[in-house]
Amino acid sequence: MNKGEAKKRIEKLKDEISHHRYLYHVLDKEEISEGALDSLKNELYKLEQAYPNLITADSPTQRVAGKPLDKFEKLSHKERMLSLFDAFSSSDIKDWQERNIKVYKENTGRDIDKFEYYCELKLDGLAISVTYKNSKFFRGATRGDGKVGEDVSSNVKTISSIPLELRKISEEEYKDLGFSEAEKVEIEKYIYEDSIEIRGEAVMSKAVFESLNKEYKKEGKAVLANPRNAVAGSIRQLDPKVANSRKMDFYVYGLSANKRLRDLCKTRAREDKLLALLGFKALKENKVCTNLKEVEDFQNYVEKNRNSLDFIIDGTVVKINDLSLWSVLGVVGKAPRYMMAYKFPAEQVTTKVLDVIWQIGRTGTLTPTAILEAVKVGGAVISRATLHNMDEIKRLGLKINDTIIIERAGDVIPKVVKVMKNLRTGEEKKIIAPSICPQCGSKVEQKEGEVAYRCTNKNCFAVKFKALSHFVSKGAMNIDGLGEKVVEKLMQEALIKDISDLYELSVGDLEALERFADKSASNLISAIAESKERDLYRFIYALGIRHIGEESAQNLADEYSYYGKDKDENYVNILNMLNFFQKYSLEDWQVLPDFGPKLAESLYEFFHDEKNIELIKKLSKEGFQLKTKDVNKKDLKLKGKTFVLTGSLSSLTRAEAKDKLKELGAKVSGSVSKNTSYVLAGSEAGSKYDKAKSLGIEILNEEQFLDLIK
């Protein structure tokens, strides 16, 4: 696969993965199995590793899955809760080690031929962060989007395996762990006199899960889908009594937000032992492995014996044991280099492709879906599989009536792994992309350099339906009561043609429709009106700009807040925002952190498209009061300056440094160029430092930077 082909495939993978990660992590719903999703993620990850300059901020690999729900108070994590890259084979793990060996040499100038690893069971539960102040329980939070989670303290406190006060460690126990007296004094200061954050997984045992479902059946209640969903639902209960009745458990997997405490522990193995002494449950199966052969042996043993465990696991987590190497290897996007999720292989079965249908997305893209001869795999009957695009069909060499292998580890839509060409009978038919739209009959085209086939009719019912459905969805404007069926009905009745028509609806328009009583019509109109007061980033995401996910939308909202918003502007003026972004050239867009050529092109086209301009102008008359960050323009002393960050900082995280720079009006770029004003170089600075030096760009150390931002 060449770079152009990889670029096309990456875009399709990103859209599909992002959709299913949102369903799974935010809504606790599943349309496809976790195994199928893992397969897609792994393919995307490998492509991005092969072509690193194709990695964009909206990629699911850069993105930690999910956003916090509205029913709990949101809170910021001191240190981002990261997600993990996945490995599915011994060759994946070997490639990972070789990459780390290379990064280690680049960052230190020294050679290393292997690492020692700490292997942990990968529990299928819910990631939780628990904070203690002065050794007493302070709060518990969900992961959320990694930066911001949900305050679920009341429910977390119901888990018996989470201590309400940290256990006092004895002198003898410190000695057994090999800590000196000086180290012990320092550790105790952090643990008992300061704050400490513990991270781990909330889980439900198989026995508790089965017992609860048995009880629910007797009472006529809906049964729980699986232990992972049961935990997610329990942690998010508004009533702590319900959470308490679910009898959850908690296993730690590390310390957080205190680098010095990690340094004192020296290894992940000793960190686990320290946490166990503080009163937390650590998995007894976790093991130190001195090389990859031992890692592979551990993985095989765990997979063979997984059914004998009390809880469900879907693999192991392989971590570099030496904690001092973590800052050397660093983080790629939102996943660390120093650990990898080693997943179990998904289940595979064979079936037959009966037909291929084409579904239309909100941008007019036609996506092929295979209709399968129904087959049971992993406890569910499967009858369809997504094929992504024609490139994937060609890669597989797939035809209608082919026998195929599909892969699945959990639920619903599977991945087509292989075509069994030796089983062909001669009755197979070639799959041809449609020349006309199956919905509206308009011409379908494939632009040069793109893999996607698109309906050319911008007024196609299916395209407008998908765009409207996206606009009102929970991740976007979140208009309660306006689901896909209602959107479809309103379009069929010609009450709405585009987004702006939603805000022209009246109670009288709805009352005339079947199943709309006075109250439901009034409630929907109120919900539509209420959506005018959403955050700006939700509005930008709702517009459905190609390649712009929720995080990219947040970056755009910040860009307007810091550089476009008038100081007297209490709420966002949509027309001002349009005018502001229309001034951006393709080069201007690419200066934004992690905004590559694809996003730049998409944004430039969107804000210069006549139909989009007309739509935004119409919306600007609807009285929106979109909210964004309140920026004091008087404090923008670094306006017009562009910074690049490299290396690790000791007094604040890089994310905190970026936020502070934006507050002061500076822009933060991901790469050094002649337009860079300053490079902030922390410890273990990389190649950006060398490039800045060669270009004669001013380099600041941490002390100089702190003095500058005072």
C-alpha cells in the first residue's frame, strides 16, 4: 500500500472507529464487538505507524475514547488518563520493543537491547481515578475524555475494596520493599500529608453478575448485558444505594500525578506492592518478565486459564517495569509508548456473502455493507459486515457468493478477515460501485485521489437526513426527543430541509403530525430552543465538517475564544466566527496543533462553500447564545507569538503549559519552522530542539518560560 492509498484507508477507518468508540465508552452501547473494533484500531494504528505524518488530532488513536455525561459534575484530571495501543500477536509486541529501543537511543544517545516488563491482567471493567487527601478518601472520578471525567465519589465509596483511609505502612514493611529511611520519610509526606491519586479498574465478578441477573429475572427486571456494562451502569447511578447493591470490586494499576513518588518506587512491580500495603487490591497474577519470551509465555498461560478467573479479561497489559524510562519514552498522542495492551485473538467463523448494499453517510459517502448468510459467533447471530470502501473490497478480492472468514469477540458487526478463494464455484459475482445514488438516483462520482464514492446531489434525502441526525445527536447539539425517526418524519412532511429549519418549527407544525400530542410537541420545541445555549465546540462539531471530531471542534472553539472573540462578546456571534475563520488560509489552519493537510483542506473548503455560508448566516439570525471560554483580552501579552514544546517539564504538564500559553494569546504548534517564535525545551528534549538551534530560534528553559508567563 502506497502513501496515497494509506491516506484514504485511514480516513474511512477513523470515521468507523470513532462512531463505535463513542457508543461503547459514552453510551455504554455496542453495535459491534470489542474484538471487531480492536481489529479496526489495530489496522489504523499500523497504518499510522507506517506513515506518521498522516496522524491527525481527530484520529481515534489520538484520541482517548469518550466524553463525560451531563448528570454528574465534571472535573479535570491533574494528569491525563491515557488509553493504550493494542497488540494482537508476538510480532506486534516485538515491533513495539524495537520502536522503543530506537526512541530510547534517540532521546538518550545510549544503546539498549531489551527491557524488563511487568505484565498485568487486562480487566474488562471501568477505569476509575481515586484521590486521597491527608490519607483520607477525597473523591472518585471516571476517565471521561481523559482530561475531564465525572465525579462519581458517592458510588465509588460503596466499593468495599477501596479504602476510605489509607493503611499505615510499618517500618518493617518499608524495609521489606527496600526503601531507605530517607525514602520512607519522603513517601510518607506524599501519602499521609499531601494528596495522592490512585488509578485502577472497577469490575464485577462473574458470580455477582450471574447472581444479579438471576435475581432480576425473578423480579421481572431487564437483565444486565455483561459485567463491563453492569459496572459502567452502576458507577453512573444517581442513587448510591443501587451502586452498593451491585457489589463491585476494584483493582489498582498505578499511581498518578506525582512523578517523584513514582521515581521513589523505581519499578511498576514495587509500585504495586506499595499500593497493596496502602490497602488496595492488586492482582496476584501480575508478573515481572525479563524478556519478550517470558511475556509471550505469560500471555499464553493467561489465555489458556482465563476461564478459571473470577472476572472477565480480554488480554494482558505489558508495561516497561523501570519507571524512570517512562518519561524517556514519552507519549504518542494520547497513548504511552511504555505500555501496550496485548489482546487475545478474536473468534473467527466462516459464512457466505449473499449481497452487498450501499449506505449513504452525512457527507454523501457511499459505504458498502455485506449481507451475510446468518451465522452464530460469540453468542450472537451475525447477518452483515461493513466493508468500508471499494479499496477494502479490492484488497480482500471479495465477490458476492464468496465464502469468507469473519472475526468477532463480542457483539454484532464483524470484520471480514479473509476470502476463501479455493471454495469458489464459478457463481461468484464481481462487486461494482453504483453509478447512481440508491436513494435519490443522482450521479455518483469518485474524485481523483480519493477512495470514497459520493452522491453528487447535495439535496439528496439520505445526505440531508444523516446531516440533520448528526446535528441533533447527543454528542452534538443533544436535542432531547429529536431522534432519527422524528427527523425522518419532519423531512418527509417537508417541515425541515436543513438545520436552520429546525429553529423555525412551531408547536402547531408538530401537533398536526401523527403521535404528537400537545405536550410532546411543546416539549420538543422547548428542547430545540434550549439547544441554542450549548457550548461553541458542540455547535462546530454538529455542523458535520469532514474529519472534524469532538476534540478538533474543541480546538477550533478555543482558537476563536483566544483570537477571534471580541472582548465585549458575552456569547459567540456566529457571523463573527464565520468571518474570522474565512480569513484563515490553508497554511494558517495547519499551524494549529495536530492539524494536518487533510483537516486544513476540509476546513478551508467548508468556510468558503456558498451553501455553508448561507446556512451559517441563517443560523446567526436565530438568537443562539453559544458559550465559550471567557478570555481577558488585556492579558494577551503573547498574542502573535508561536511556541513549540519539546521534552518533559517538572513544575507543570505540557498540557498545562499549552493552556497557559493560549490564555496569554500565544499559538502552540506541533512543529518547528521559520515562523516559530520560541521553543520551550524541557528535560530530554528531542529533535525539535536541534531544528530550533539550526534555525536560530530562541530556546527557553523551564525557568525562563515560567518567568515569561508570570
